[in-house]
Amino acid sequence: GQLVGEVLPFIQREFGGAACPELTALGGSSFGGIATLAACMRHPGVWGSALVESPSLWFAEEKFLKEDLKQYTGPWPQYMYVGMGTKEFTGTRLKELQAAKQLEAGQAADKLVAGYVPALQEMLQAQGLGKDRLVCEVEEGAAHTESAWAGRLPHALQHLTRTWWAPVFKHNAANLYFTVPRKLRAGGDMLLFLNQARSSTLASAAAVQLHLGFNNWCPGLGLVKQVMTPALQAAAGP
């Protein structure tokens, strides 16, 4: 398909995207969630992680859920996250439903849609995705909105990218520090990693203060205090 034949090679060529499945993820919301599941089924082994937000499993009289997914026997990505809200339907059309006196029907739709998640979870678990690989979340009060998906994204990424940093840490094991990306650009975001194992001073530090400045310090001095945390030690490995 175009996604595998054109989009992925473009990302790898133009942005240095990883070529191995372990560092490749696909995700989408609403019908994009369905597309993500379909792409994982059509191209098994390409994606190491999959993000499925508020998938529209109701469409085509639930055929995709009850037939396509149920009959699938191929492998799934190593890690998957499925998210849904309890107010997927009423959360974006409450006033309209109240005005039309159809709130009860809308609430029934909410219950139906939220119920797709445990059904999908049971199906995926039966196909080999245990708790360590699959996370399903039904968020109370969340609607079918980008803000809801954004709110769940940090938790989703924590699960989906748990192994992504391991090769980076291994490659930089001998360095006192390194940045991501390696080549910095003015105005761009960056991550700075300090290797406590390479410094006796840092090894016992509970926090670190960074004094930041640029252009001969003319714009002023910035001060950042970051508490040292062992949160990435598991990803870094021994």
C-alpha cells in the first residue's frame, strides 16, 4: 500500500526515521483508529507499536469488529494502546440531543461505543496480546475530541515507546551527556540527557541546575532545575 510503499520510505529518507519495526509506530483516532488496525493486519511485522484512539467500530454494522478482527490470525504489533471515552457520542452534541429530547438515546450510544473496548480487548488477548503488550483505557467523561486524545497521549506513549530509548542509551553509554536530536537548530526543541554513570559528582546528585544562555549571554541567563530520576533506568538497561 501507499503507506508502506511511499510514506514510510519518505519519512526514513527525509527525517531519518527508523527502518526497524521495533522503533516504528502507527496511530490514529476515530476512523484513523480503524485504519491503524487494518494497516497492522494488512502489513504484519511493519509496526512495532500501534495507537488506536476512539476507533469507529460501529461502522458497517460492526462488521470490522465481529468478522475481520475476529477472523484475523496473524501477528499484532509488540505493543498496542486502545483508548475510548464514556461520552464519545453525547460529549460533542449534548445541547442538540437535549433540544430534540433524545438524550437517553445518546447515552445509550455512549454505552454501546464504550463497550467496544472490552470486546476488542478480549479479542486481542485471545490472539496473544497479554497485559504487558496491550493497554486499554476507557476514560470517564471523555468525548470524541482531539483534546481527549491529547490528554491520554502521554500515558499511551509511555507504554508504546518503552523500548525505544534502549538503543540510544547503549550507543551513548560512554558519553557524559548527549542531546536528541544530535544536531540542534535555533528555535527547535531538544532533550538533554546526563549520564550519571560517567560522573562521580552526578552519581550522588539528587538534582541538577542548568545555567543556559546564548549570543554571548546578551539576552540574559536562564536557569533550569531538574530533579534526577531513575525512571529511564529500566529502558537504559544494565
